[in-house]
Amino acid sequence: MAAGSRPGAAVLAAVSAGGAVGAAARYGVSEAIPGGAVPWATLVANLTGCLLMGVLLEALERRPAHPLLRPFLGTGVLGGYTTFSTYAVGVHALLEAGRTGLALGYLVGTALGAVVAVQVGAVLVRAASPAGRAGRATGGGR
Amino acid sequence: MTLLLVCVGAALGAPARFLTDRAVQARFGTRFPWGTLTVNVVGSLLLGTLLGAAEQLALPPALVAGVGTGFCGALTTYSTFGGETVALARRGDGVLAAGNVVLSVAATVAAASVGFVLGRAL
């Protein structure tokens, strides 16, 4: 789909349905993991979501997929499963409670952890791929 | 019941993110992920406002679940932020990648804080 063209109803439906599935999973994680000083449930959802995003993006670079797969799984499910707003509000709450060190640790830990998790996901797919050299179209170095 | 409201909110929030991202990209290009930054800042502002208002007013928990956990949660995304940051770094744009992290984190936390102030003033 060219940039600027109108997205089809099927794509919007896939994003919407995926978003509902992902948010339901995030809600499940928040029910399963008790809240404490650190918002562990949000941290777990965001980092596992980034790991899966790394897996998905690397896999999509390696083989053709149905055009609705990325909107559903990437934009929808993983987008709905992870959240930036709850993270930002969590940092704010820690700062307001005077727990500045914990706030900074949570802030930096999630951000760095997210980048590492995406990379780990990509490495896992590369390691599992039979043709390990069937590589990326872009990017010079590692 | 709460789960259903979360799903309904997210079923609206995720396509709102998708459409906003596309609109922002169409206007500002794709060199920097302005679209994801936009939804993350707006969603953080909304969630802060909602939770600030919930401290003052007796908002029904169902509303907070549907609009907060569902809509704001799905309007914003950490996984796309992570994916786009790594893509920038792989492309050799390390400065843009670092800038995306710093800008996203600073702007969303500031937006959440402003939201709380606004919400508590309601």
C-alpha cells in the first residue's frame, strides 16, 4: 500500500481486532502479576511485547506473509499488548511519591530493555532460520 | 465485564493509532517516527488526565478500565517504539535512535504529569 493511500477496511479491522486481543492479554498480565512499588506487570508486558516485535519484524523480512499479518499481529496485537501511556503514568507516580531513584530505574530500565528485547527477538529468528545468510535487504554492519 | 470494556476501548484505540501514525507520516515523512511519538504523547496526556480526574471525581471503574487501560493503552505502544528505534540504529542513524528514546520518554512523562494537573483541576 503506497503511503498516503487510504487504508482498506480489512486493514483497519485487522488492527482493531488485534488491538483488542493484545489489550486483553495485557489486562490478563496485570491481573496475574501483583502491583508493587514497581509496575511489574507493565514492565513484563512491554518487554515481552518488544521481544515478540523483534521476532515478527525479522521473520517478515525473511519470508513473504499475508498482507494482513503485520497489521493484525504487529500494529494490532503487539501494539495493543504494549503501552507507553501506562509506563509514563507509572514513572510520574513514582516521581510524585518521591521515589526518584526507582522512577529513573524504571524509566531507563524499560527503555533500554525494550531495545535489547527487540534485538534478542531478531537474533532468535536468525538463529532459528535454516538459511541464516538469507539476510536483510538493508543495513551494512551488524 | 471489565475485560470486555478493555477490549472495546482497545478496538478503538489501536486503529486510532494506526490512522494517526499514517497521517503524521504523510505530512512529516518517515525518516523519524513522529507518528508513534505523537500517539504516545497524546495517549499519556489523556491517561494522566483521566487518572487525575478519577482522584477528584467518583468516576466509575468501568470507565477508567475502558478509556484508560483499553483506549489509552492501545492508542500508545512500546513495541513499535522499540522496533522503530532499533530500525534507526541499524540504518546507522544512532543519533536519531537515541533522540527518539530521550524525546519519547521525556515527552510522555511530561505529558502524563500535565494530564494529572489538568485532571485534578476538573
